[in-house]
Amino acid sequence: MTKRVIAEGYDPSAPIKEVMTTAPLTVSPDDLVLHAASLMMQHNVRGLPVVSEGKVVGLLTTSHLVQNHRMQAIFLIEKIKYANSVRSLASFTTERQAIFEALVDGNVAPDIIGRVMSMIMDAYNRRLIQIAIDKLGEPPCKFSWIVAGSHARNEVHMLSDQDNALVLSDDATESDKVYFRHLSQYVANGLAACGYPLCPGKFMAATPKWCQPLSTWKHYYKKWVANPEYERLLNISVFLEIRCVYGEASYAEILRDELHANIRANREFLGILTRDAINTQPPLGVFNSLVLEKTGENKKKRLISRSTPSI
């Protein structure tokens, strides 16, 4: 009423449909409050209809969130959104660590912890991309910044490294690719400065192989599924699950459809992938088989993890 009717001098007797948002963002009753808060901040809205089976069953507003005292992660995401430099973003690392420890100490379910930490990592990715664009100028073509591996699965923890890639519009030129290499290098180094290590396997957008047009990515998926040898099996294991965190979300959807179509055309692939998963010893995780320090001031306190692959 304030912004769309009174401020605009609109006739209060006009029908609601003339001023309402026709396709609002919505959440379901089972979504995390943190997810809803992230949507509000990302899209600058103050209320979200809660929809179940096509019917509105409630309304979540910013006032409800302010009344919730266990929202440290939301405030961190808000800080990340308005940080104006890599140095500012890096200063939040201690706060991120504190949030993770509080979640673990509070016996929060591991899958919820993973989702919360993933949303924080999403916020870092988006802000670093925006800062890079401010420095480099507007992107020369459409693109999608996608995350892969554990980040795409919302399984991020304090030891997670970065797995990401760039999908460019098919009209991207060689000059455009140079722009995105600069952008991806800035973001990769920025994430590293913020406590997200560079991927040992170089599954990052900063690697030229993973900064390619949509058509090249389609070719990758077709080749990986048709000939699942070791290297190709490793590649598709990383990019089996992807998620867009910035840019053209439709590109990630197109690639998922491409993957599914190729799998349907090669029934043997899932069997090969399953055998590989069974034969691969899982790395030491954060939520199982923990090792405690045996000596020093952090005896029996600090958690240690050996280096793990990015799958």
C-alpha cells in the first residue's frame, strides 16, 4: 500500500490485481527459515507467501525474522551482501567458524548444517562475482556461474574447498572468454582469501577447460557418459550435480536435461558409476570418523581431516 498505492498516487478503489506482484517468490512450510531469509535479502523483498500444494497457508515477513534470536547466519549473509572488498569479506571468516561450531555444538542435524554453510558460501560467491564485475565492467555475454560437487549438494563444512565452473552463452567470442578468465581468477583468489581453498584437482572456473560455452558443456556430458573411462568418470563425478548461484539459471537446467538424456541413451553408465562409487573408499568426513589432536594445547579438541578429493 505504501510503495505501490500511496507513494504512486494510485486510486485506492482500483482492483488489487493492478498493483500486486503477479508471480511472487514463495517458500514451502518445510523450507528452512534461513532459506527464506536468504531469498528476501537476495531479491530485496519483505514478505514471502508460504505455499503448500498450490495454496497459500501463511506469510513470512522480515518482522518474523527479527524476532528469531538464532539467526546469526542471516546477519552474516547480510554483511557479505554489502561488503565492498575481498579484505572485508575475508574478515568474516572467524564469524563463519563460530556459526559452524555453534551448529555442531547445538547438535543440529548434519544435513541442516551443510545447507546453512552452503548458503553462506553461495553468498560469498555472489558477492565476489559482483565485485569483480564492478572492477572489470559489465559481462560481454550471458553466463552462469555454477557450483559442483559437495557445494552443489549443499554439503559444505569448514574444510570445504571450491568446485565451480562457468557456462557461457554460445555466442561468446575468444575476447569474451578472456574477460571471464579474469573474472573467474578474481573470484577463485577471493574465495581462497575467505577460507575456501583452491580445488587441488583444479575443478574451478579459473581453469580454461571449465570456462566454456553451453554447447561445449553439452559435448562434455555426451562424451563423459558415452565413454566413462577413469578421467571422464572423475569429471562427471564432480559435475554430476551442479547448481547455478549467479547468472542464467536456465543453463544449469539445460545441462541437467542433457545429462539425463545421455544417461537414458547409455544404460551401462549408471552401472559403471555405481561400481566406481562402491570401490572408492570415502574420505574422512567432518561428521564421521573424526580424529582428535593427541598433543598440544588443543589436545582432544581440534578436529583434523586429511586432504580429500573434490567429489
